[in-house]
Amino acid sequence: MRPVLLIDFGSTYTKVTAVDTESETLLGTAASFTTIQTDINDGLNNALAMLEEKTGKLDFAARYACSSAAGGLRMIASGLVPELTAEAAKQAALGAGAKIAKIYSYDLTEDDVEEIDSLKPDIFLLVGGTDGGNTATILNNAKMVATCKTDFPVVIAGNRSAARQCQRYLEGRETFVCENVMPKFGQLNIEPAQTQIRELFLRRIIQAKGLSRASELISGIMMPTPSAMMRAMQLLAEGTAEEQGIGELLALDVGGATTDVYSIADGMPQDAQTVYKGLPEPYVKRTVEGDIGMRYSIHGIVDAAGGIDRIAKISGIDAEKAQSMVDHLSEHTDEVPTNEEWERLDFALAAMACETAARRHSGSTEEAYTMAGKVFVQTGKDLRPVRQIIVTGGSLIHTKRTGEIASHALFDPAEPMSLRPLKAQVLVDRSYILAAMGLLAEYEPQVALHIMKKELIPDGYQE
């Protein structure tokens, strides 16, 4: 036996997972409240004690860790054109595990600077212009950011002709120059900026959570939890040099405050009658719906569903009572369903969270007419061919109706222009191991792939 410990320092819970890398099996999992205010090790030791009750005492060969930081890394970005460099900045930030607090386009103003100070970002991503193209906007924005009162590092990833001048304007503030996120018109290059953002993310995690006090317990360099999730999803889809993955997929992680969506898919037009509009989206894509969550953002789900009547219809609960129950949960965010009626409400909320998040993540089409006749114009990813949906999050793994909930992420004939999957097998992360497998994938991808294939439980084929 070669046991390895995988740790996820979450904002609320510290989760631990033990695996045996020789037999490629899951040994056990446990979770305890994260103890930032006292000592981060307290919560970790509590979780380890709970784990030991399940697995017995283990002599771990290695310990790897990830974290979602103190409420997530808040990032602001500024770019030139909203549909181009600003969108490229957004993709770079989300792919690095950050939360987007605001994206600005064109020239920043004094009012924008005041707003930036009020938002107190952890990192500012400064982009704009293709290489050799417009420099006026990014230079103006560097000057404006330099006047911000809030102290935050700036990642410069725009027109290379202006990068060093931007750095001079920002003298006195920590800056990092990366390759342009869009060096040529319509060409994305987001990995260098993502790498730098992840490094800053880890430093912020260690400072914010006091993880330096736990560093002696950790063998490997930590990574942001969203990055671990993305790594796990990519490995599961693509496989390794020795073994194939399961193919293109859509993954939904419905949490209490946000809903994260991941797609590992090409997503480009499927036929000659469809033309693509805008920037091509990354093969590995993540979006975060900050207004969609089962408790802290519960009213966002109701609003996105079109009002309480839709929730009432799905749950079979009177609208007035459903509204009262929703209001109660928004103030008592730690409550879980205690009877059949509360379970029906949670079912409706989770279904609408999946529907909304999948719709926003997926692409869409619209009809257009040319000299050659009617064509379809696609923006975003066409996920209709995707045949695998992976689901995780408490509201989906602690219910017997997971498949029904996940079916709301599929194509809806009532919204024919939304390019969600037509039909898919649902795989459920019942043991809550995906982030842990993303961590393990950095060191032993073959083992991580085998464990995911064993532990992700099928819950029917939805269409």
C-alpha cells in the first residue's frame, strides 16, 4: 500500500481524501470546519481524526493540497473592445480560478477608479490591443490604475509594444508582464497570464488562510481548487498517453454561493450552414455564476427562473409558501432538507441552478439572411454533441433525484437556439473527490483517471 493524502482547504470546510496509489482505490474521505481565525491546522487535524476513524492510521507517502482561498480570488480586468480583448481577459481570469468582480472596456475614467477602490480587488489584469496595434487605451488605463488607493498587484498582458511603458506608469506597485492574451486579431494566448494569476492566487491563499502554518504538512505545491477541478475534468475527458478518457463533457458544481460550470469540448459549428461569430472559446472552459447558489445566492436562482411561480410549479409547493421557505433558507444558510417538502424545494432550486448555469455557459445561434440565403450565426460553444454530464455539489450528490436535476442542463425544445447537450449520461461525484483527483493528476495522472472512472457513479441516461 502507498497511501497519499489530498487536502482541500475550503472557505467553509477542510476536506481530506486518502487514496492508495498502488491499488488505485479510494480509502476514505472526511471534512471539518476550516479554522482560519485560530489555526488552520486545527481544522485539518479535526478532519484527519475523522478520516482515521474510517481508514485506520495511515503513514502517508505524500500530502498534496489545494484551496479556494478566503471567499475566492477577486479579480478586475480592463481591456479594449468588450467582445475581444476584454473577453480574452475574462477567459484568462476564470481559467486561473479567479472570480470576476468587474470587467472594463475602453478608457478607464475617474469614476471607474473610485469603483475599483470600492471593489478592493486582489489582482488587476491589464490588457488591450493586439501586438503592434492600439496602445492608447492600455497606456491610459495603466495611468488610471496607478492612481488607485487600494494596493493590488497588476498583471500586464496586452499589446507588447506598450507593456514596459505600462510598467513604468505603475512604478511603486507590484507588476508582472506576460505575453499578450490576444497577440493577433481573433487569436487567444491566455495560458501565460493564467499561469501568473495562479501563482499570485497561491500566494494570496497562503497569506489569507495562514497556510504557511500548515506548509510543513504538505509535500506538493498547492493549486487553486477551481484549477484542480479543471485539471480533473480535462484528465477525465482526454485520458493519458496510456489510456483514453471518456470524451467531451460538461460538468456542473452547484454550491451554496456560486455554480461553477466546466466544459471540455471543441464546440465549433457542426455544419456548413453555421458561421461562427466572436472569439473562439477555449477547449477547456470554466464559467462562474456568482448569483446562482443554493443558499447564499438562493434569490438569484429564483430571479433567473423567472420568479417564484416556476419554483412553485416544479416543487409542487404553493407559491406563497415557497417564497417564505426561500427567504428562510437565505437567512439560515447552513440548513439542509429535513422532510419531503424541503427536499422538493431543494430539487426545484437545484434544477433551476443547473438550467441557468448550463444555458449561460453554452453557446447560442440566431438566424441571419445573406445573398446566399439563410444561415445560422453561432456565438459561444455548441455543446449539443456532448454525451457526458458530471455533477457535484451537496444538493446534487445528497439526493436520489440527481439525474432528474441534471436533465435540466440539457437542450430544451422551448429554447431551440441554446446549444446545450441533446442527451447525456449523468456521472455523479458521490464521494466528493473531483478536486482531490485534480491534485493527484499533477503527480500521478494514470492513478487519478482510474479512481475517477471507478468512483463516478452513473445515474441514468438523460435526454
